Amino acid sequence: MLFIEYPKCTTCQKAKKWLEAHGAEYTDRHIKEEPPTYEELKTWAEQSGLPLKKFFNTSGMLYRNMQLKEKLPAMTEEEQLRLLSSDGMLVKRPIIVDGDRILLGFREAEWQKFFSLT
């Protein structure tokens, strides 16, 4: 299982503590130092069944500074993927990649369901 995070992100820190508290084994990846590639993002979007816009970190400073809320609706999927893969800080985090299962963000109830703890 791959855990993609930004270590300074408080949500990522909570998620990591949750994983450790539940004895989950994972490989850690720093999203800024090793951002997801175009191909990874495309695959994850397909596997998750989520719209690509869900992969954007809408609360991030970069997202706001680039005025992406206004720009995204007019962008093609190709353009969105290229933009997401250009900077890890644009990508919602944390991300769990477990085989062909993808989990975005950290909501404890969703994580319990994902890890079959409910």
C-alpha cells in the first residue's frame, strides 16, 4: 500500500497516525518531492471512479492563486491531468493506493469502510 502525503499537512499527519494506530503497513511518499505522474493520476482517476476535479486540493494556496475554481470547468481532462502532474501541491492529499483501490483525503468513516473496520 502506498501512502502519498505532504508531511507538513495536518490532515496527512492525522491520517498517518490513524494508519499506525490500526497497524497498517505502507510505503510513504512525499507528494512535493515525488509528485504523482500524469499516468498515475489518469490510472487512479479511472480506478477510483471519481471525477478528476476531486483530485484537486481545492483548499490549497496554489489552487486559489491560480484561480482554478473558475478555470477547471473549461479545461479538458488532458489539461487537468497535465496541470495536476505539474505540481504535487495541487493534488488532494493524502492518497492511499492499495492495488486498484484509491482513497483520497482523510475522513475517518471512509477510511474505516475502506479498510473494512466498520
